[in-house]
Amino acid sequence: MTADDSFDRLDDDDYPAYTMGRAAEMLGTTQGFLRALGEARLITPLRSAGGHRRYSRYQLRIAARARELVDQGTAIEAACRIIILEDQLEEAQRLNAEYRRAAESASPPPEA
């Protein structure tokens, strides 16, 4: 990997750039909280060559949403399920909009 390749990854939301300690610090939470999110299968951090967990910015945003729900009194398992369902709903709405646009462009214009 060249230096240019490394710089290209700085903008990659999925690049696992953050250690568990740094991720917990950024979120203002504990490493145990991040482990619990992994156990609930909300996020699956990648592992470094040495076996250490590494988190991406995308994963940190998901973890921050989970922390928000937990801070409001939601159990961690329920918070994880809510986030998964929110993500599924967003994807379904995106697909519906795509199908609607495709159907509108495929139908002939109304006659005057």
C-alpha cells in the first residue's frame, strides 16, 4: 500500500480506523458497551492483524445512536433491535422511491 492509498481511505466511512479505546472515548462510553453492541450483532468490528477490534466511522454513528437510546432508558438489546428496524425501514423506503420513479418513467405520458 502506498501513501496515496492510505490518504484515500481517510474519507472512507467503512475503513476501520479507530481502536476500541479511541472509539469508546469518542462516544463517551465504555469498551464494555462496544463489546455489548458486538454481542447483540448491531456492529461487527473488523480485527487488526493482532486481533484487536477496529471500528469505522459508520459503525461509530450506529453506536452513537445506540448510546442515545440507552441513555433514554431503553435496554441495550431493544436499542439494537430498534436501530436494525430503523435501518430496514429506511432501505425499504429508498427502494419504494426507486421503484416509483422507474414505474413513472416507464409509463407513457397521459393523452391530452
